Amino acid sequence: MDIFFIGYDAIGDFISNNGMIRYLLKRYEKVLVVTDSLDSFLLSLFNDNKNVVPVNFHYYNSTIDSGRQVDVIDVRVHEKYQKSQNHNGNYFDKDNKIGNVLNQNANDNASHFYSNMGLPIEMRISEFYFKRDIEQEKILLDSLSLNTGFTSICDYYPCLINKDYINNTNIVNLHKISPRFTDIISIIENSNEVHLIENSISLFVYHLQSKGLMKKVNIKLHAYCRKESHRICNGPNCNNLYLNMLLSPKLENWDIIWS
């Protein structure tokens, strides 16, 4: 039997839920991930397994209305869909958990996806996997014609890194540098310095390094950069749910810059 996976349609959230989707692949024939716009990203994130299939909401609704037996898991933290009367199968959500692990201390945004489903919060790292495409990474790296001794950063207005922290004039900004998000790894590995902000790129690097899937190059994380009210961090005691995803646990090769 197949299962539909409904979450927030964002790159960072799919990275966070990579471990859960891979857990579901052990229980279901296919995981049909509902997305409006991230088909290509999902195909690259799960390039090793053809049983992760991006589908849109029209396909989801028509399948449910058809009466076909299929399970659904809705991992969203705040919203909740009502189960369709035509749905033939299990509907898992925060009120009907797929697992039985309770009373976990979820102190970051990603861990809430797992704790709400009754799954161990450690699963987001322990089950995470990504198969690198070294050839595509090299194509992107070579296309930039970089000289040795460059610095990789990722920022965008108004979330800007203070350039006084950067000891190099040869700077490569990773923000939207490639239509294939996952091809940036070799650029980072070949950098003299890496300066990141709290976003999907740093989240991807954090998972890769946690699982030994890329070199543990030193990362300088500029925690002060995000300006949105729900993501801003004014110091080590900010206890921000989004920044905490990169600190739970903190990797030894990551330096946090607070201001």
C-alpha cells in the first residue's frame, strides 16, 4: 500500500522530514509527497529511491475521492485537515500518531514534526540520507571558474552577513547559485571559509555533516542575520526554534556568531 505525505511545502521542511520519509519507505510501497512546486528538488533529494514520488494536491484529492485504499500522514504542526468521508485507509496526524513515542522534549522546529507523529526525534538525523551526485557537483563548481582561495557565503537582503568577518575578497554567494539546490556541496568543501545564515542551505549542510556525507569543513553560522520576527535571534539565550535545528546538537566544527 502507498501513503501520501503532507507537510509544509518548503525546502527546509523536506530536508527536516527526509528521515521520516525514509522511515515510511520501510513500511510502504511508495511515499507520495504532496507538493505544489518542489518536484525537482524532491527528486534530487531522494534520487536514490524511485519510490518517493512527488504529486500535486489535485492528484491527492482525486485519489482520495476514488476510494482507493491509501494511508495519509499529515505532519504539519498547527493546521489539521478533516479526513474525507471517501478516504479508505488510515489518516495519521498529531491527534492520531503513527508511532508510540510520547513526552519528548522537542526544542526545535524539525523535532516537532517527529514528536507530533509519535516518532523519536533522533530520527531526523539517524534516518537522514542523501546520495550525492559528484558529477553534477563538479559541473557546477567548474562552471564558476573559481581561483583557489575563495569564500562561500549564503545571504540575501535583508538577511546579510557582516562582511568584516570575511577574510577574503573572492566571495561566492550560494543563494540560488544553481537550479539544482543539492549541487552546492563541492563548492562548500573546496572553500577556504564558509559563512552561512540560518536557512535551508545551512540545514542541508548540518544534516550532511552529521551523517558524514560531506567533509566537516568549518562553518561560521551568523545567527544574527534573520530579520523575521519569528526567526530573529539576539544572542545565545534566544532559544529560537529554527536556529535550534542547527544546535541540537551543535557540531564541533560550527562556530556561532551572535552579533
